[in-house]
Amino acid sequence: MTQKDTWDAQAQAQFELEQYINEQAQDVAPEFEIDSVDDADFGTLYRVWSGMKLLGTFYRAVDGLWVAQPCNVEQRPRCETPEQAQLIIVVLSGLLVADAA
């Protein structure tokens, strides 16, 4: 087996593992979708959806931080990354609960 064959086999195994993990996660976690629209006030405004329900939006502020705007919540947390903003929106929507164990 050549080095290229070994690499191809490892890449295939990694792909299959990631596919399996994604399939298992779909059984456990709700599905979220992110899209974006151009906004006159905020620039690119990212939207977080659970099915057809809008959970909130987030955008990058002038200072470089990300502002999360969860629906039905007055809080507007500022975050270092867009992933943190997404997580805050999901958590404040009540769809993600920390494991108490």
C-alpha cells in the first residue's frame, strides 16, 4: 500500500466517521439553520432558525464584537465570535439545556 493509498483510506474513514456523528446528532439535537440578509442598519444580519421559527438574529458591530438579538428577550449580549452569538440565541430560546449530570 502506497502513502497515497493510506491517506485516501484515512480520509475515507474520517469522512464516514463525520457522517455517522452527524446522523447520530440529528436524532438527539434539534436542527438549526443560519441564513443572512442585507440590512440598512446592521449590514449583514444573520438569522438563526429552528424549522420555520425565528430564534433571533446577530450581527457584527463597528467595534468588531458580535451582537446577539434573541427573539422575545430584552438582552443584547456582545460576543467575541459568531458561534458564541448563535449559542446564546439558541440557549435563550430554551431549546438547548445544559446537562445537570
